[in-house]
Amino acid sequence: MYFMEALLHLKDATKKLHQHAGKVHQAILEDSLFSVILPIEKDDSPIDLEEYRSDHHRKAVADSITLLVYQSDNDLLDTDINIKCGVVTLTDQSIALINQFNAVKNDFKNATVQLRRLIKANNARKLSDALEFFQENQLRSLRKDIEAEKIVPVIESEWRLINRLFKSMNFEAIDLNRAYTNIHTFSQQIGAVSLSWARNHNSFKRLKDVEAQREFAEQHLQSKALNVALDLIEKNDGAPLAIVQTKPPKMIANLTFFQPTSEGKVRQVIKVSGIIAVVPPMPKVIYRRIDEMRTSSKPRCDSKLESSPYIVSLSAYRYKAKVDHKE
């Protein structure tokens, strides 16, 4: 059964995810070239850009890079260091292990997405509903055959085993954002890392027709708010709408290499998703506070939209008159 294969693939991917996290954690604790800079904003205090090599910082970095589960206020990491970004130097061996960890993360993500597609295809909201659906469907098919009745208890036993296996994965405790996100690694020496913030960060989703607009409204609204939105969509005469979503400030890193990369690059810009792992020597790290960054100019797409939302509950904007809506 395809569903069973997908479930077992996810189980195996989850197991490997935790195993590789453990390997990376241990490698960082034992790394002979460990050194870290952790820029942390504290009110108006100067940003600390010192290099640290203590066991305390080593464990904090290992925990941050390998954390896979949700953390509550009462279940914080065993450290008082709040890590949002940083640069760590490690040996080639540790970098290679992190790259393997990234590959395992990608496999875990693919396995999760594959299973979720199967769940959605069967109109189930969660995995437990899908498990029940497939179990009942299989048993219903077997009961059509009198001889198959003999193996029904076996099938039921198999499903109970699968349920126990899935529960043993503790899948719901996994923070998918952390489990999906790769750690940036660089095996080529870097001269400087400049960390800064992109303050204006809006996403735009164009809904070109009434059908797309209705579907979006039905996915995000309920009851009276949905009825109001659908009524406004009808009155819009099929004109396209733009959904504008404001996202939190995004950190980026500008990297400067000592030598051109294999692609001929001397500089590279990346989105920062935590700690950046590099080979020694420690690059010069520059950090710009979020309040030091200038507000970027109004996005071009934003300038094509009316100043006020047409459907407030959806943050849906109409395009200004005489604007070409072609993609």
C-alpha cells in the first residue's frame, strides 16, 4: 500500500533525523577548531563581537544547531545564551557532518510532504484520521471475500503496530520549521560576514479571478467574515486582487570570500536562519542593529495597489486603474 510505504519512509527519515542531530551535536562538543561569535542585542548595550571557545558556548551552539523540537517557556535550552544568529568555525569533518544532516533534513521534509499529500487527497485533516480511513477501507475490501475473513485479525494487528510505531516517533513534538531549515556551511575561507536586517518584507499573492479569490477566502475565513468577503468578491466584477502579507524583519548576511568560489563569486548574500558554520580562520563579523537600518523604498508591486485594502479581513487590495495586470 502506497500510504504504508509513505508512513514507513517518514518513520525511517525521522529516526535518521534524530540520529544525525546527535552526531552533529557530539562533533561540535569535541571539535578542536571550535570558536564562535554570537552577536546579541541587549537594549542599548554595545553588540558583543568577541570570539568564545568555552564549553558553555560550545554546548549552546551544539544545542542551537541540532534542536528539532518545540521549546516552551518552561522547557528552554540548558543555557542562558539566546542564539538568533552567529558564526562558528569548525573542522572540515564537522562541516561534512552538518552537510549530511542537511541532506537528512531534506529527506525528512520530502517524506513529510509526501505523506501530507496523501492525507489531503483523502480529505483527512490529520494523520490519525488518515490512518483510520485506510484501515477501515482495507478491512472493508477484505470482508467482501469470505476467505479473507481469516486474515482480518492479522491486518488489525498490523495496523495497531503501525499506530504504535508512529506514536513512538513523537512526530507532533517536532518543530517542522527547524527540521526543514538547512544550516549554512562554507568549506571555503571567508574574510568577512556582515549581518544586517531587511526591514520591509512583504509578500504578494495575486488572485487573478473570482474562483481563486473565493477559494482563498474559504481557506482563511469563516462565518460572517467569510460571507462579507464573498459578497465583496462578487461586487468586484472579476477584477484581480492582491493579497499583501507583512512579514517580520528578515536577517541577511553579506559574505566576502578570500578567493573567488568555484562559481567565480567573491561575494554572496544569504538569508540567515541561525548559525553559519565555516572553516577557520574566523572571519571579521559586522553586525548592524535593526534600528540602524533604513526603511527600504516602497516595493514596485505595492505602488500598483490602492492605498487601502478592499477586503480588510484578507488584506486584499485592488489594483489601481489603468494598470496592466498581466504577469
